[in-house]
Amino acid sequence: MKNDIHPRYFNNCQVYHNGQVVMTVGATVPEMHVEVWSGSHPFFTGKNVFVDSAGRVEKFQKKFATGYFGQKEKAEAERKAAIAAADKAAAEERAANKAARAAAAASKPKKPAPKPAPEAAPAEAKPAADSAPTA
């Protein structure tokens, strides 16, 4: 091992729960204070125990009693309403632009359609009336 890069290790770290030593383990601190351990957890003991440390339940209830989710729903509804209003305004603008283009097209004089070119009569070889037939 390299010197001076590893933390100090305590072989007999005492673990406290509710002020009582519940076990001794190896750790990088001389003692630990825990809120829950396997000897007090309902999963291991089979007892239903209400664990509230540092007022977490009250903090949770206070946070969500003020309409926390209602605020998010209200903000979401406002966002959707703003999007709908913007879509409506864009549709109205497109309709106005279309009407303006139609009015501009109606005010322009229309050009007459080009006349078709006269068809040329096919040239047929007709006998000349001046010349007499030769026998």
C-alpha cells in the first residue's frame, strides 16, 4: 500500500442506535449513530413500527398539504392554454394572409388568353389550269 493516501481505519467502530451500542464493526470513523438498523427495521423484526426521524413525516405532510400537485397542474394548464392561443393566432394570421393574397389576385387585371395560331392549309399538288394536257 502507498503511504498517506488511505484514510485511517478503526477496527472497533461502535454503532449506536437510540443511544445504545448495537454492534462493533470496522470503519473509517471511531463511532456511528444510525437511525435504523436491522434490529429495529420492520422488515427484519416483523413488527410494524412508525419511524419518524428529524420530522420527515411532518415535512412531507407540510410540503404536500399546500397543494403542491395542484400548482403543477395549474402551471401545466396555463402552458397548454398559451400553446392553444398561439396556435389560434397563427391560424388567424394564415387566414388573413390567404384573404389578402386572394384580394390582391382579384384586383389585378386578367390577361386575355393567347389566341391560337391559325392552322396553315396543307399544300396540295394541283394541276395548273393554264397548262394544256399533252397527248
